[in-house]
Amino acid sequence: MSDIDEVKRRLNIVDVIGEYVKLQKAGGNYRGRCPFHSEKTPSFFVSPEKEIWHCFGGCQKGGDVFRFIMEIEGVEFGQALRTLAARAGVTLSRGNKRSYDQKSKILEINELATRFFARALDKSEGGKKTLEYLASRKVSQDSIELFHLGYAPSSWRALLEFLAKQGYSKEEAVLAGLAVKNEQGSVYDRFRARLMFPIYSPAGSVAGFTGRVLTPDAKEAKYVNTPQTLAYDKSRELYGLYQGKQDIKKSDEAIFVEGNLDVVLSNQAGVGNVVASSGTALTTSHLQTIGRYTKNVTFCFDSDQAGQSAATRAFELALQAGFEVKALVLDQEKDAADMVTNQGSQAWQEASKRKLPVMEFAWQKALRNHDVNTIEGKKTIAQELFNLLAYVTNNIEKGYWLAQFASRLGVREEDMLKEFKKVGLVDKNAGQAYNNTVQGTPSLRQDRISYDRENLVAITLLYPQLTQLTSGVFDIVQLRGEIAHSDQELLLKAEIFWPSEFLAKRELERIVRSFTFARQKEETINKSSS
């Protein structure tokens, strides 16, 4: 048995894909929302029997467990094989250890760096001081180990020297974002004298790092992040997702916080469905990532001005992308980490449940800042609410909030609606940026004719006795050669959509009638023109 077959034998494709997509049983298969394009009705199916997956919606992607990892992680086959082999506990034979591509080398270097930083945290003098800081923030040893926290020594080349002993060059360290090359050509460690937070991809590979300086009067930036590399895209990766994805799926909700330590201490306090963006504000790509697991998001950003500004933009993006959005306000503490440190785990557990629908949050915030009893106050409050309500994509939800706010402001609902229509509403096309994106490429849709041809082949594969119905209209053998999907994918489609021969026959007869009519119409037009 080959290594590939052994990995497939040991792994359940439903378990692997279930790490990325919330799946539900559908007969003998499983279904969920496709992770490669946005959709409201699940069209992504996984067949444990055939060991394949396929999207019958906009993107039409499909394949086996290796193809899924290649697509979702953006890696070549060799890296997908190594990732799944490690998960399955399969030691690859020498013939399968292909030469690494650049991304694979970066991931390997990052893994070594994580171990180096962890050892420095335990063994170095600077590491001891970092452990004292973590203890002062009430971070437990279990949390340190779960998130693989570490320490980057203050030396300029400690990591470079370690990597050199492992057989990696300075150029490869620069490529991984762990070293910097200056204008004079000198190469040195990017992270020095910092608490290190490894950032894991959903598959469990270390994609990059965030380094936090601990001295209050330090001249350097408080946070330093891995730059954009082949393995790390700051606009896509979410800190804590790898550790929290099961809790996110279980609770059907993700709580966004601002800092890495917020994630660590929240998880420690028993609230594990928490993530944070690293080194950048929230992006549509972050929402695409979290959308694989849930369509419900709550934002708990710092109570300072910068945190509230970030929250406002996050609300807009998430509403525009069709998420159910809530806000979490901490009155007595700046952030989740401070609450756990100062008040304990139970305080954060209780606070995390006191969330508000985002429009209710906007109403309460407007009331604190303006006098609802004056005409000017009513107008200003309404304008602030309109600015956010414009990003809501569901008309029923918009109507509900307009009625609510009209009643609370003491104005007529029709007047409220008229004023709302005056607002420079969100560009509808821009609002579809999330929904029409498939991993950065436009959504692909087959036309009706292509779908019918594909369906015809799928049906005749599952029910070969129905092939006679296509006689004189289609050449099934020729059609099969024109369809790109494998027999397994087509059989899966037929089993899902036409589980009985009766249903399959009805669909086949419709397709034949449609094509016959189209052919007759074309012949009539040709005769008339001649």
C-alpha cells in the first residue's frame, strides 16, 4: 500500500473537512456552506463512502482529501501530503519526501523557531522575566503550552545561528520573515527581546508570529509582526482560530477581540470561541475565514478611542458580508485580558454573554452622546443610526430597526424612512465584494445548458437503464468526454439530487424536451433566414 493510500485509510474525510466547515448529516452524506465561495444555502457535500467532496454551487470545486487541503491552505500536493501524514501518524517513505517548495520550507523554519522561542522562555534570563510578566497577568502554564508562547532573546543573531545549525541559510530566514536584511547587506533577527505569539493556520502550521515588547519605556514598536510571506497573509490569518475552531463551531459564534493576550486569557477562562486579527484591522478575508465556521460574530474591542474606531469599521464590514453582528461592551475594564487578570475567569464568562445586537448597541451609544429630547439630538441620533443601518443587507431587518427607532425617537415611521433614503447608501456592488469572492477570484457560474449536460451524464451514470431516453438526442459517450468532473463526483451529485429512478427519469425527460425544443427552434430560424 502506498503512503497516499495509507493516509486515506487512516483519515476520515468528514473529520478532516469538518475542521474547516460546519457539516451536517444529509442521508449518507454530509453538507455545509462551501468554504471557497459565499452562499446562504449549503451546496457543499462530502461523501464518506466515496471519500470525496464537491460543491454543487457557484465554484463547482471538488476532489479528495488531499485536494481539499491544497485548496483551503493554498499549498502544493507535497505539503498537503505531509500535513495529512502527520495527522494520520504515517511516516512517509523517502520516495515521497519531495524537494520542498518555498512555502514548505517557511513552515518548517517557523516550526523550528517556535521551539527555539519556547526553549528561550524556559532557559534564558530574559525568558524568566517574561515568565514573571505572564504570571502577573495570571497566564497559566497550561495556556503557555497550548498557545506555544515563547521568548525571542535580545541577541541580534541568536535565531539565525540556531537555524544555521539546522541547515537553513540567512536568505531562507529572511524569506520566512524571521530575519531582516539592511541596506548594507547585514542580516539580523527580526524579533529581539520580545514575548512571542506563534500564529497558527487552521490546519495547525505556524504561519507567522507576533512579538510584544515588555519594557514600558522601549523605543521600539510595542508589537512587531511577521511581514507578508508565502506562508503568512495578515489579511487572512486569525490568531487563536486553530485553538478555538471547535468551540466556534459548537457555539456557532466567534468573538473578535483586539489582542493576542485577550485570546489567551479568554481561552484560559473557559471562553474558547475567541479570535483576533494580527498586525492589521479586520478585513473581508478575515470574515471569509471565519465564515467557514459560523455566520454569527461578536466584536469586543478595547474601550479606548482607537478600539471603538476599529469596532465601527468591523461592524460595517461584517454587516455588509451578511453576518449576524453583535457588540460586547466592557464598562469597567479596557479589554478581555484585563478583566480576566483583575476580576477572574467568572467575570469574563458572564460578561461574554452580555452582548447586544449591533443596532441596539449603536442606539445606546447615540443616546449617551446626544439629547434625545431635542430636535437637533433626534436628527443627529437618526443620522448616526442610518450610517450603520445602511450596511445591513436584509430588508426585513432594516425595516424592523427603522420602525423601532422611529418609535423611540417619537417620529412617524414614514418620515424616518424618507430620511433614511436620503442617506448616501453603501455602494451595492461594493457590498457584494465578499459574496462574489472565491479565494480572491470572481465567482464562476455555469449557464443552464452546461448544468443540464452535466446532470444528464450524472443521471445516466447512476441509472444506465435510462440512457435509452436520450437516444437520437445526445451522444452520451461524447458528452462524458466533455465533462471535467470525475465519475465519483457525478455519481455523488446524482445520488443527492435524484435519489430515486422516478425523480431521475423526470429530470432526464425535462432535459431532453428542453434540448429538442431548442434544436427545433434553431432549425426554424435557419429555414426562415434562408
